[in-house]
Amino acid sequence: MMTDLSRYLADFLSAYLPGERGISGNTINSYKDTFILLLIYYSNVMKIPAEKLTLNMIKAETITGFLDWLVSERGSCIATRNVRLAAIHSFFRYLQYHCPEALDEWQRILSIPVKKTAKPVVNYLTVDGIKLLLEGPNQATKSGRRDLALLSLMYNSGCRVQEIIDLIPSMVRLDSPCTVKLIGKGNKARIVPLLDEQVQFLKKYMKENNLLEPYANMYPLFCNNRHEKLTRAGVNYILKKYADIARSKNPAIIPEKLSCHCIRHSTAMHLLQSGVNLVYIRD
């Protein structure tokens, strides 16, 4: 028999978030992870198994205890703790309108504040650093040509790692004006112009891999050696590989830790330095 919690949580995750709110699959998966952890907390710490947990057992005090447990027992950082709290807040905002009988308790949970955390300084590469990074892929090999197309597109478009993973061939326009269509957070689409040099890299890569054919949209734009869609870990591995090569040549301009977000940040910084209005680059 379903509990009221299981019924509302299933509707929240499978219908409300994707249907009414248009929340992306990645965000929904993050929310799911939060509630899995919450169920583990109730089972292990509160000794209430998931199949017996009901809404009236969830109080502001136990949510606070859960958040403290994430930090003290699971080693979560404050930023992760705040992400988990944001997911919980979203669920209880939903409950205000779907289960208003306990509105006072839901609002107590919604009043739990996020914890302040120092914002980390995001590294970014200079233009020379980007050039050195893009010199790394060996264009005499098929994988090197893929990696050059991938890394140069990441820099040209300033895309998030998930956005480049989700690309399919039809999202790239190689005729003038050359553009790439990116699907970002909340399934919001934006069109980004491509530089001529980038178009040449992409055209060569797509032609070599038969990605200009009508049937090519069955496949992702960038695949691994098994012809499977690249993962976040796969993209990070590729970036780290060439960051290490570039750092060995000039450690002064390649930071020790270089993430995909650093490439995105580099794009924004270079646009800002070239005089592009911040309004146009903040997405």
C-alpha cells in the first residue's frame, strides 16, 4: 500500500517537475538523489523504513538533522548541503498547494536557511592558454580530430558539459550563418554563432564520421570509441589529458585544476575583455 509520501513524491518527480515546471532531466535526477539520501537517513538514523514513512513524520527538526548528517557523516560540503536543501524546498513548495492540511509545517521547513559558503575562485585560461590546450590533440589520429572538434566547440560556444554531451548533428548549422543550438537548464534553447575556424574543424570531423548524412541524428555528435554517447566523466578525461600535455609545456598558463566549467568561464572572460556586453554572455 502506498503511503501519502510515496504518492506525492512520485507525482512531484515524474509529473510536476518535468510537466508543469519544465525541469531538465539532470536536475530531476539530482532531486531523486536527495530523496534517496533522505530515505536512507530516516531508515538508518530515525529507524523508520521507507515503506512506513509518511508526511506527518517529516518535521523541520528532522530535515535540519538530515542536513547536518550529510555534512558530518557523509562528508558533504556546504554547497552540496545547500543543493539538497533546494530540492527539499522545491518539494515542500509543491506540497503547499497539493497537501495544504499541514501548511504550517511545510512553511517551517521552507524557512530552513541555506548556509553561507565562500565562493570559490574559478580559474580561467588566457587566450594563449586556450591556444596551447588546442595544440594538444594529434590531428593525424581519428580520436585527436574528435578531441580538437570537441574542445574547440566547448570554447567557441561557452557551453556547459551536459550541453555538449546532448548535441546531435542537426543542432549544428554549417551553412552561413554557422551556428550551434544548445539546450541548457530548464530545457531552454539558445543559438550560438560559430567561428569560421571552428566550422572547419566540425565539418571535417562530421564528414569523416558520416554525421552529415540524413540518418545521423540517431547518434550523438560526439561518441566514445564504442560509438556511445560521451559521459561527463569522458569529457573531463579528455580535457584533463590535454591540460596535462599543455601544462608540461608551460605550467605558468595552465592551472593545476582545469575543469569544463573553467573553459566556459574562459569564454565569458574573453568575450568580456573584447567588449561584449555582459547581458549577452551571462547565459
